[in-house]
Amino acid sequence: MNIKSLFRLSILAISFATISTSCKKNYQAPPEAADPNITANTTIKALKARHTVSGAFDIINDDAIITGVVIASDKSGNFYKEMYIRDATGAIAVELAGTLYTNYPVGKRVFIKCKGLCLSDYHNLIQLGIKSVSNGIPTLESVPTPLIPNYVVGGSLGNDASPKSVIAADLNTPSGSTTMQNPLLGDLIKLDGYEFLIGDTKRSYGDTSAYKSTLGGQINIKSCDGSGPFIVMTSGYADFAAKAPEAGNGSIAAIYTVYNSTKQLIIRDTTDVKFSGARCFLFEEDFQAYPTTGTAPLAITGWKNIQESGDVPFTIASFGSSVFPKISAFSSAVLATTNITSWLISPGISIPTGISPKYTYTCANRYTSGTLKALVSIDYAGSATPSTATWTELNTIQANSSAFTAFLPYGPYDLTPYAGKKIYLAFKYEVAAGTSKSAAATYEPDDMKISKN
């Protein structure tokens, strides 16, 4: 190479370096994935319509292809080996092994080649997976990780995965359809104006014990107009299982599912719950958050459980799924000679001005001797002798039943005169000395509420 050529190369190198150092580098994010050259030839609704018998296993033998946008995956751990996808006609659970959210995040479009897959249902919730046999019994299993690319092809990102706003009536199965074919099943829905039951706000979303009980992850929402309650299910393996549910009122987004005919909701994570508004009631206590105590006295923070005369405390009992205070002089050691007077008194409750609040509660009772009075006071100061305060009687329940009554409603009682004041609500139990133990009344008050108007 001659000197002239070397000089030209040097000039070229210097020019390139100058351009390179003087230009501002522009880094751009890689473009989102594009949809593959695959065409869906059926809809999710039409595919689900092939499964008509609950518990059956319907193998797909034709070249059916569906497409949908991922609306829920396994990122938080509340879904396991499954994702939910939606198209314009409906939604379906797709059972896939492995960690899914990294390859199939919410908003990603996927195409599923259904030939060889199987449609079945879990207690009326239709699922798409692989048929297997365990101990001679057919089951629907997740597609094994190595086989997923044979069936699932990813597409574009950032597609609309927003929840559908619905009301409670929309969740009912349309006339002429079956529970399995409810068009909202498996879809991401949103309910407005809901809140967790007050007792459920005092527990965690899921069961974080070693048992990871499914039942331990059942909490409930209701609306101010009485719609619901609906069960919100949470896996003990969800990364938010130990969190306490939000105590306010607002909107909740969730995948709508069923167990047989029981409506259930499954949130993707706690960002789906936006309960920051004021609750429906000024005060409410359903006692659901407290463990039963047998014959031991009820002990709830802020409440007074006082035996002013005799030896009979209020306890906590349960029947079915209900938890409630209970009192009975049946086991009293002094009833023969001593009047029984026992009190259960609420914490102080501030009643705002400018409203007309109403108080209600429920109560079941049994046997024939004794009374339970519902009372209100503005001057009770925490004394162990509540009778020294001024109490206004709202009503008296006279025991008169040989068998337990239902939890009957009592009220509403107008609390408007107490606007701007702090009140205390009480139940006062009385049985006269000398009453036969077998006749001593049992009471089970529950579900105390003070409305805003």
C-alpha cells in the first residue's frame, strides 16, 4: 500500500471517529412483538359451547384455532399453572405448566392451536388443557412446559385487558343457558360500590399457615344496596395472602368463576381492589373475625363484657359459617340465689351531625325465662357497674321459644337524637334468681349496624 492510500485511510478513520463522537446516541426500546401469521378460525364462545356435559372430557380433533388477550396470569401466585384469555365473545381458563407471566403477561395476544387439547370443567368452570389418567380416573392437566410451543403462539403486547364493568344481576346465568356457558365466566369483571364484610377486614386475604387452606382464603364483598355477598378466593401461596383486605368501599376487578353454582371472584393482586371510599355504615360488627371461646368470656378490644350480678359472661359461639356472641345462665353456679345481670357494651361510636342514622341488629333465642334488652347511652364511662349510667331502652326480647329461633331482625331504631354525640350500644341480659336452669334463656345477638340515614 502506498503512502497516498495510507493517508486517505487515516483521513477516513478520523472523519468516522469525529462523526461518531459528535452524534448523540439514540437508544430505542425494541419494538413490541407482532402477531404471527396465524388466523383464528373459531371463537372462545364457540369452543366452550362444545363442552356441554359437566365432568366430561371433550378432545378437540379438528384444527380449531382461537386467539385472545391474556387478562390474568400467575405473576402474584394467586393463579397456578393457568392463565385466562379473552376475545370479543368470552373468556376461558387455559391450563399451562411452568411460570407463565414472563412469556404471557397481561395484555399479550396469544394464538392457541387446539387440536389434541381437551375441554373439561372444574365444577362448572370450563378449562382448556390436556387429558390425563390418574389411577384409572381421567383428569384435566396443564400442558407440560416442553409441549406449550406446540399449542400456544405469542403475539403482540399491550392489548386491551381492562375489566368489564358489570352489576350483580349480570353475573346470573342467562335464561336458556347453563351455568357452564355463562358468557362472563372466566372473564375479568369490575364491580363498583362494594366493600369487604367488616369481619373480613380483620383477617388476611389468604391462609398463611402451613396448611394453606382454601377455605381460609374465603372472604366476602357486599354492596351498600345489599347485593352479594360474593366470595373472593385467595390462594395461601399468593404473594399478598398475608395482607389485610382494604376496609373502605369502592371498585374491585376480578376473574369471575363458579364452584358448582356458587359465585366466586379471584383477584390478580391487591391493585385490583380500590376500596378507598367511606363504608356503607357508620358502625357495624358481625363478630366473624373472632375465634369461638366455648365457656370462656368474650374478649374483644374496645368492648366491655361485664357480669354486674352473678357469674354469666357473654361468650363467642358459632353455627355453620356464622359467628356471634352468646349468653345463657344454664351453667350458672349461683342462679338459685342470685339475679343474673350481664352486659355486652360496644366501644364509643361518634354520630356525625346532619344525618338520620338507624340502628339494627339480629338475634336468635331459646327457652323461656329471661330477657335481653338493647340499650343506648351517652354517659357510660367504662364503669364495671353499667347500671349507674343513663341508658335508653330500644327494645326488649322476651325469651319464649322451646327451640332456637332464626336470627330475627330488630329495628331500625332512630338515632337522630344522638347526632353530634358519642354513644355506647349495649345488650343487657337478665334472669331472675331461682329460675330453673333448664328454663334459663339463651340469646345470640349479631350483625349490629348503624346506617348513615
